[in-house]
Amino acid sequence: MTGVPERLPPQVPSLPDSWWKRFCRWAIGVSGWRLVGELPDVPKVVLIGAPHSSYWDGVWGLLMKSAIGLDLGVMIKREVLNGPFGPIVRRLGMIPIDRSAATNVVDQMVERFATHDKMWLGIAPEGTRKAVKQWKSGFLRIARAAGVPIQTVFIDYPTKTFTVGPLVNASADIEGDLASIRAMFAGYRGKHRGV
């Protein structure tokens, strides 16, 4: 039992079968990590995963997305791509974000959604591996402006699970949405902490 589905729903953006996908399925199976729940059959979402407390979240997340064949673009800080693993990480679907530039990341992502028939965008709502009192609202603003739902994914190290939570639609009440969505993640534990 690998803990990953054999195939994705038809509307979900998927990657072709490859040696890399087979390797990731093997690695996930050996590691004991598994995906719990079913991904929705929708072509566009902003996927948020939390708690994010370690670089290992990215490792396990990339292995899982590749193992299930999910074509998920993940927003990460640009600096990650500048190191020796930059070319590899970029090929894995990472979307570099320059957090110091005076560019509007929300507008950039909304434009990406508008120009793709299928697009799943992954974001860590905490915006950092450090413990934060307040999540960043960018994922909500992107989802609302692009008119796409938010897919919650709960990371839990004690059970080695990525649990697919409910789809959420962003409202005009950003603070209310942040509070209610963050509350869904209570009880899940990252490598170093909960949310």
C-alpha cells in the first residue's frame, strides 16, 4: 500500500507518467507518508498546506505531489532557486516569488489563472517556517480575485499524513476567513509545531 491514489480526477491538472513519478511513489511508500481523502474534481484551486515548520514539509510535499502525478505550481521565495538545487527545484513546478520587489504577486497569480485552463497553485499560508501569530492573506486575495476555491491540506507528522480537507470559497471578509480557515488546522502537528 503506497498511500497514494492510482489516478487523479479528470479535471485535476496532472503530470505524465514517468520514472520520477514511479520513484516518488516508491519513496512515499517506504517513508510511510500517505494521502488521506480525495482530491476534488476541479480544474483550478489555490491549495494551502499547513502547518509549515520545516524544509522537510517541502520535501515530503514535492514527493507526494509527484507520486500522485499532480501538476501543482508552488509559490516559494526566489532565494531557494538561487542555490545549487535551483534547476531541479524549478523543474518540480516551483514558482519563484521576489518578496522584496514592488510587484503585485496577487495580480501575477490571478493573471496565471486567467491564462490556464487548469491550474492548481500551492501556498504555505504562514509564509515562513517560523511560528506566526497571523497568517498571510495572499492566498485568500488570489483565490477571491481569480474566482477559484481554496483546497485545504492538513500536514500531520505524528501520523505521517497529508489530509485533504474541505474546499473553501473566499468571501469579502478576509479577517473572518483567515480565522475560520486557520481554525480548521487545529490539532494537526508539523515537524516542529502546530499552527
